[in-house]
Amino acid sequence: MNISNNTFNDAKEIHGFNKNEILEIKKTLGKLKTEDSDGEKINSYVKTKLNLSSGLLDQFSAYLNDIKKFSENYLLSPTSSNFTYLKTEILNELRVISDNLQNLNSNSRNIKRIIKNNNLLEDSLKQIEGLLMESTHLSTNIQESVKDIKIIQEDSSKLWLEINKIKNLNYKLNNIPNDLENWEELKELTVFIKSLNDVFLTKRKKDKSEKVLTFHFDDIYQFFLSKDENKIGYYSDLIYLLNSNTIFEEYQGEEFINILERKEVIENLKDFINPLLKELILDKYHDILNEIEDLLLDEKDSSFNLKTLKDQKISEFLPKIVDYYIVGLEKGFQEKIQNNMETDKFEEIANFYYKKIDTFSSILDTIEDWVLNIEALLNPYESITAGLRKIFSNLTSEIFRRKNEYLSFIKTVKDEELRVEVRQFVSDKISEVNDLIRSYEDETSLIIKEEFPQLKRVSEILNEYHQKIQTIKDDVFKNLNSRKSNDIDIYQVIKFWEDSLNRKKQQLTFLISLLLNKLFKSFKDLIEKEGILFATITEITEQTEKFEGLPLNFALSSFLAEKLSEDELKERISEIRAKINQLSNSLGLYQVEVVKLETILANRVKVRKGISRSEVQCTVCHKFINFAKDKVITCPFCASTYHYLCVAFWLSKYNSCPMCQNHFLEPHSDLFESEEDHELEGY
């Protein structure tokens, strides 16, 4: 059985019955019924008219089963090649079978209308319909796997064939798998290869028992070419299929290729590959080349000429394509961003051009992959693609370099635009702050220049009382002065005046001092607020209820420090150290103040508890008690002093002093601090 072009016992093409044939069949069947012929004669006649006598349906069934296995194992697997010509021949064969089955189905139904209830026809129709479904399903699967090959560069079978025609290496035939042994094409090929080896062994007078069957590639190509020159594509696919499945493979043996032959093969391979590669490059970059012409249309440099470029070597025109295209993209990008400096629009333009470079690079990768695939077919002449691989390597590096430069340029422009935006934003905010400060100075200056009404009124009152007191003093002076000649004890009177007013002066509170103290307290808050306002005006922070982090301009290490220069880092470190020193000085002053207040508080607590010793130890833990911080309990009987926590459990259980055992825990005795004080301790 052939893979294609089977004759099926001279039933290659079955036609449907015409009107005359149907009338003749009807007449004959009527005559057989009249003669009271048995069923065998009728069935024999029907088989003859339907071409079923030779087991045609069984042949169709056998072919469909075999071709289904063949397709699944060799044509439809995910790793198989396209095999377009081979699949096309099989589809043609399946189409012929399907047409025959359709005609058989029609013919069988026409006869069934004449003779009813015929088991032969019933069985045949069922078999025909089953075969039709199987043929249709198989045809659909094969058809869906056929790829539309537009150029030879995509036809791996054709490339492999042409390259091997040039190489014409020695091959050996391995064992043919069982599922391929029934195909006539392979049987004929095996017989031919064996005949070649028989002739070779006879000439070399070698032992015919030698098992390795060898042949040159051109031998089997010429063999199939002689069978049918018009079907050489189909036979080429078949040869490629056998090689892909290692049914035959390259065989080194003792064959020797001299230097001149090798050189000729290399030149022929280059002459075959280079035009294909150039054609592939021009095909893949067709749209790119048109785009380059548009991008460089206004350039004074007229060196880019597509017609002359095609005539150059690959090593010359491919680098030019890369250079022209990237230069054109950069030129177009710069023109577009000149009038579009908005950040969002800028990113959109940049991403557009970046994707175009990526697309260009991916096309180059596709072309390089094609060269690598070709290289796998060139053994043992794969070194001829070394120059091409070097070209692609250099171009890939160049594109990568140019793309990085392009990205750096984009980033620089984008960053500069962002910097301008940020600087402008900060500059506007600084102006706002300066305006606020000026407004503050203006408003506050007006108030400060005004005389305080309270002070003015106090001054007036002081003047009034000064005049009144002075009047009294004048009266006393006049009276005493008028009596100084009299024999009275004026000194005692003056002494009385002095003692009386001195005593009053000591009892008096200097109201101005109280006023100043009150003013100081009032202005102290204002001074602190003003100090905080201007002390922190340079610190960029988020306003929160709690201090949760450093100001932005001091917290640089998390996001900005890596980008600062050494001088900028040194400058920022100096500023932060100055800030630390400032805070340390303030902290020292506050710590001194806290110590003074704690000392006063501790002394008052000791006085209240009747403790005269400077240092007191807890009677339980023997640690010195800090009366300003620690909660303490003092026994009123034996004067033992304890930390609150040291005796809390004892008191809750026994309600007595651990030392003297006297009960002293009475309500409202203030031996314990209130629960409210305890809760507020940490705030």
C-alpha cells in the first residue's frame, strides 16, 4: 500500500450511477427476482455493481487505520516538522477515498430503493458511513496542522534537502520501524539501497554479510526524482521524515573528502545560504526599512539608499540598518518631546519608542535563530556561519548599548523635568512661607509698638496714688517743721512714722512684680511658640499628634543617601551633628532642672513622712529609695519605710507592718497613693 496514489485494485475512482445505469440495475434485479434467484446471486450482482467484490471497503479501512497511525506518530506530534507536501499528498488521497465513499453511499442507497431489506446493503452502508466519518475526522486533523509557508526560509524540509544536496554526505540505513514497513515507497527505497550496496560490495570484493547499508544523499534523491519529478516535494518530505526519526543518518565510515571538494562544498553552501539570509532580512525588516526612509527623509545624509543597500554584503548593510533605525528613532523622539514636556505625555512617548527598539531587536533575534537552525543542518561545515554569528553578536551588543544610552537619555530628561517640577513646587512653598512670615511680622509689630493698656492704666494709678501720698507727706512735713522749735520729741514721732510704714511696707506685695511675673508667664508661652515656629521652619515633616520619625531633611538614609555625593554627605552629617549638639544642650538644661525639682520633691516627701535621714533603704529589698519617683509606705509605729510593690502582697494579706506587726492600714490614711495617680504615672 502506498502513502499516496493507491489504485485500490483498479477502483481508484468510483462514479455515481447515472439514470441509464440505475434503470439497467432495476431491470436486472427485477429479472433475477422473476427467475426466483436465490439471495447469493442478487448479492453477487450488487457487489459487482458497487465494486465490493474485491474487498474495496476493507482496503479503504486498512488504509485509513494505517495512515491514522502514521500521521499520529510522525506528522501530528508537537515536535514534528511541517511536512507540507507529504500532508498535501495524504489529504489528496483521503479526498479521493472520501469521494469514492460518497459515491458508494449514493449508489448503495439507489440500489436499496430497488431491493428493500437487504442485509448486504445495510451492512455496507453502515461501514461506508463509519469510514466517511473517520476519513473526514482524519482529514480535518491533518489540514489543521498544515502551516502556510510563504518563503523557503520557513520550510525546514526544503532547506534540509537543498543543503544535503550540496553536501551529498554518506548515510546509513537503520532498521525501519514496524509501523512503516507496509508502505510501498519505503519498501522500494530499501530495495534500492540494498542494490546499491550489493554493487558496491561486488566492486570492492567485500563480504556481503556486512550489515551496514550506506548510500550517498544524491543517490536516494535521484531515485525519487526518477520515480516522479513532479512529486519531488512529497518525496523530499518523506526523506526528511526518515532522517528526522533516525531511520537513516549520516555515516562517516571510511569516506574521505579532499580539500578541494570540501572548499567547493563550502562555497556552494555559502552561495545558497547568503541570498536566503539577505532575503529573510529584507522580508522581516520590510516595514522597518520603509520606516527608516520616512525617519531620515529630511536628512542631508543621502547615504541610505534602499536599492543600493540590497546589493551590499550582509556584513555591510545589516549594521547600517541598525544604525539608521536607532538614529531615526532618537531623532523622532527628540522632536516629539520638545513640545511635550508633561510627565505623563513624556512617559507615553518614551515607552512608544522603547517598544519599537525592542521590536527591532526581537526581529534580529528571530533572524539569528534562523541562522542557528541552519547551522544545525550544516554538519560538518557548520563553521561557515561563524562570521554571521559574530555579526549578530556585535549587532546585539550594539543595540543593547544604544538602548541603554537611549534609556539613560530618557531617564535624564525625565529626571530633569521632575527636578524642575519639584524645585518649582518647593520654591512656591518657600514663597508662601515667606509671605506668612512677613504677615506675622507686620501684624505682630503693630501690636508690639502699641503701649499695653494695662501698663498704661497702672502707671496712671501709680501717679495718682503717688500724688495723694505725697500730699500726705507734705502735710506731715509742714506740721512737723512748724513744730520743730517746740519742746517736743519730734524724733519719736518720726520714728513712729517710719516704724508704722516700714511694717506696712513689709506687709505689702509689690503688685508690679506680680504683674511682671504674670506677663512673663504669658509671654513665655508666646516666646516658646515663636521659637518653635522659627526653629523648625527648615524641617520638612508631616504634622502628626505624636513624634513618629525624623524630619524628611534629616531622614535621608532610607531613600536619598545613596544618591548624594561625598561632599553632600559630609555637609549633611555636619548639619545633623549640629542639630544633635543643640538638642544635647537643651536636654542637659532640662535634665538639670528635673534633678532640682526631684530633689525638692524628695525633701518635701521626707518632711511629710517625718524622715530626717538623707538616704533611706527599703526594709524589704534594701535598695535606696528615690522619694521623687518611687511609691513608698512608711509604718507610723516603727517608721519602717518600704517600696509599695515590696509590701503590697503582704499588706493585702495581713494588713500589718512586716517589721512591728502593727495593723495600720486604715481608710483615707493616705498611706497609698490614689489609683488615678498610679494610672497617670507614665504620662
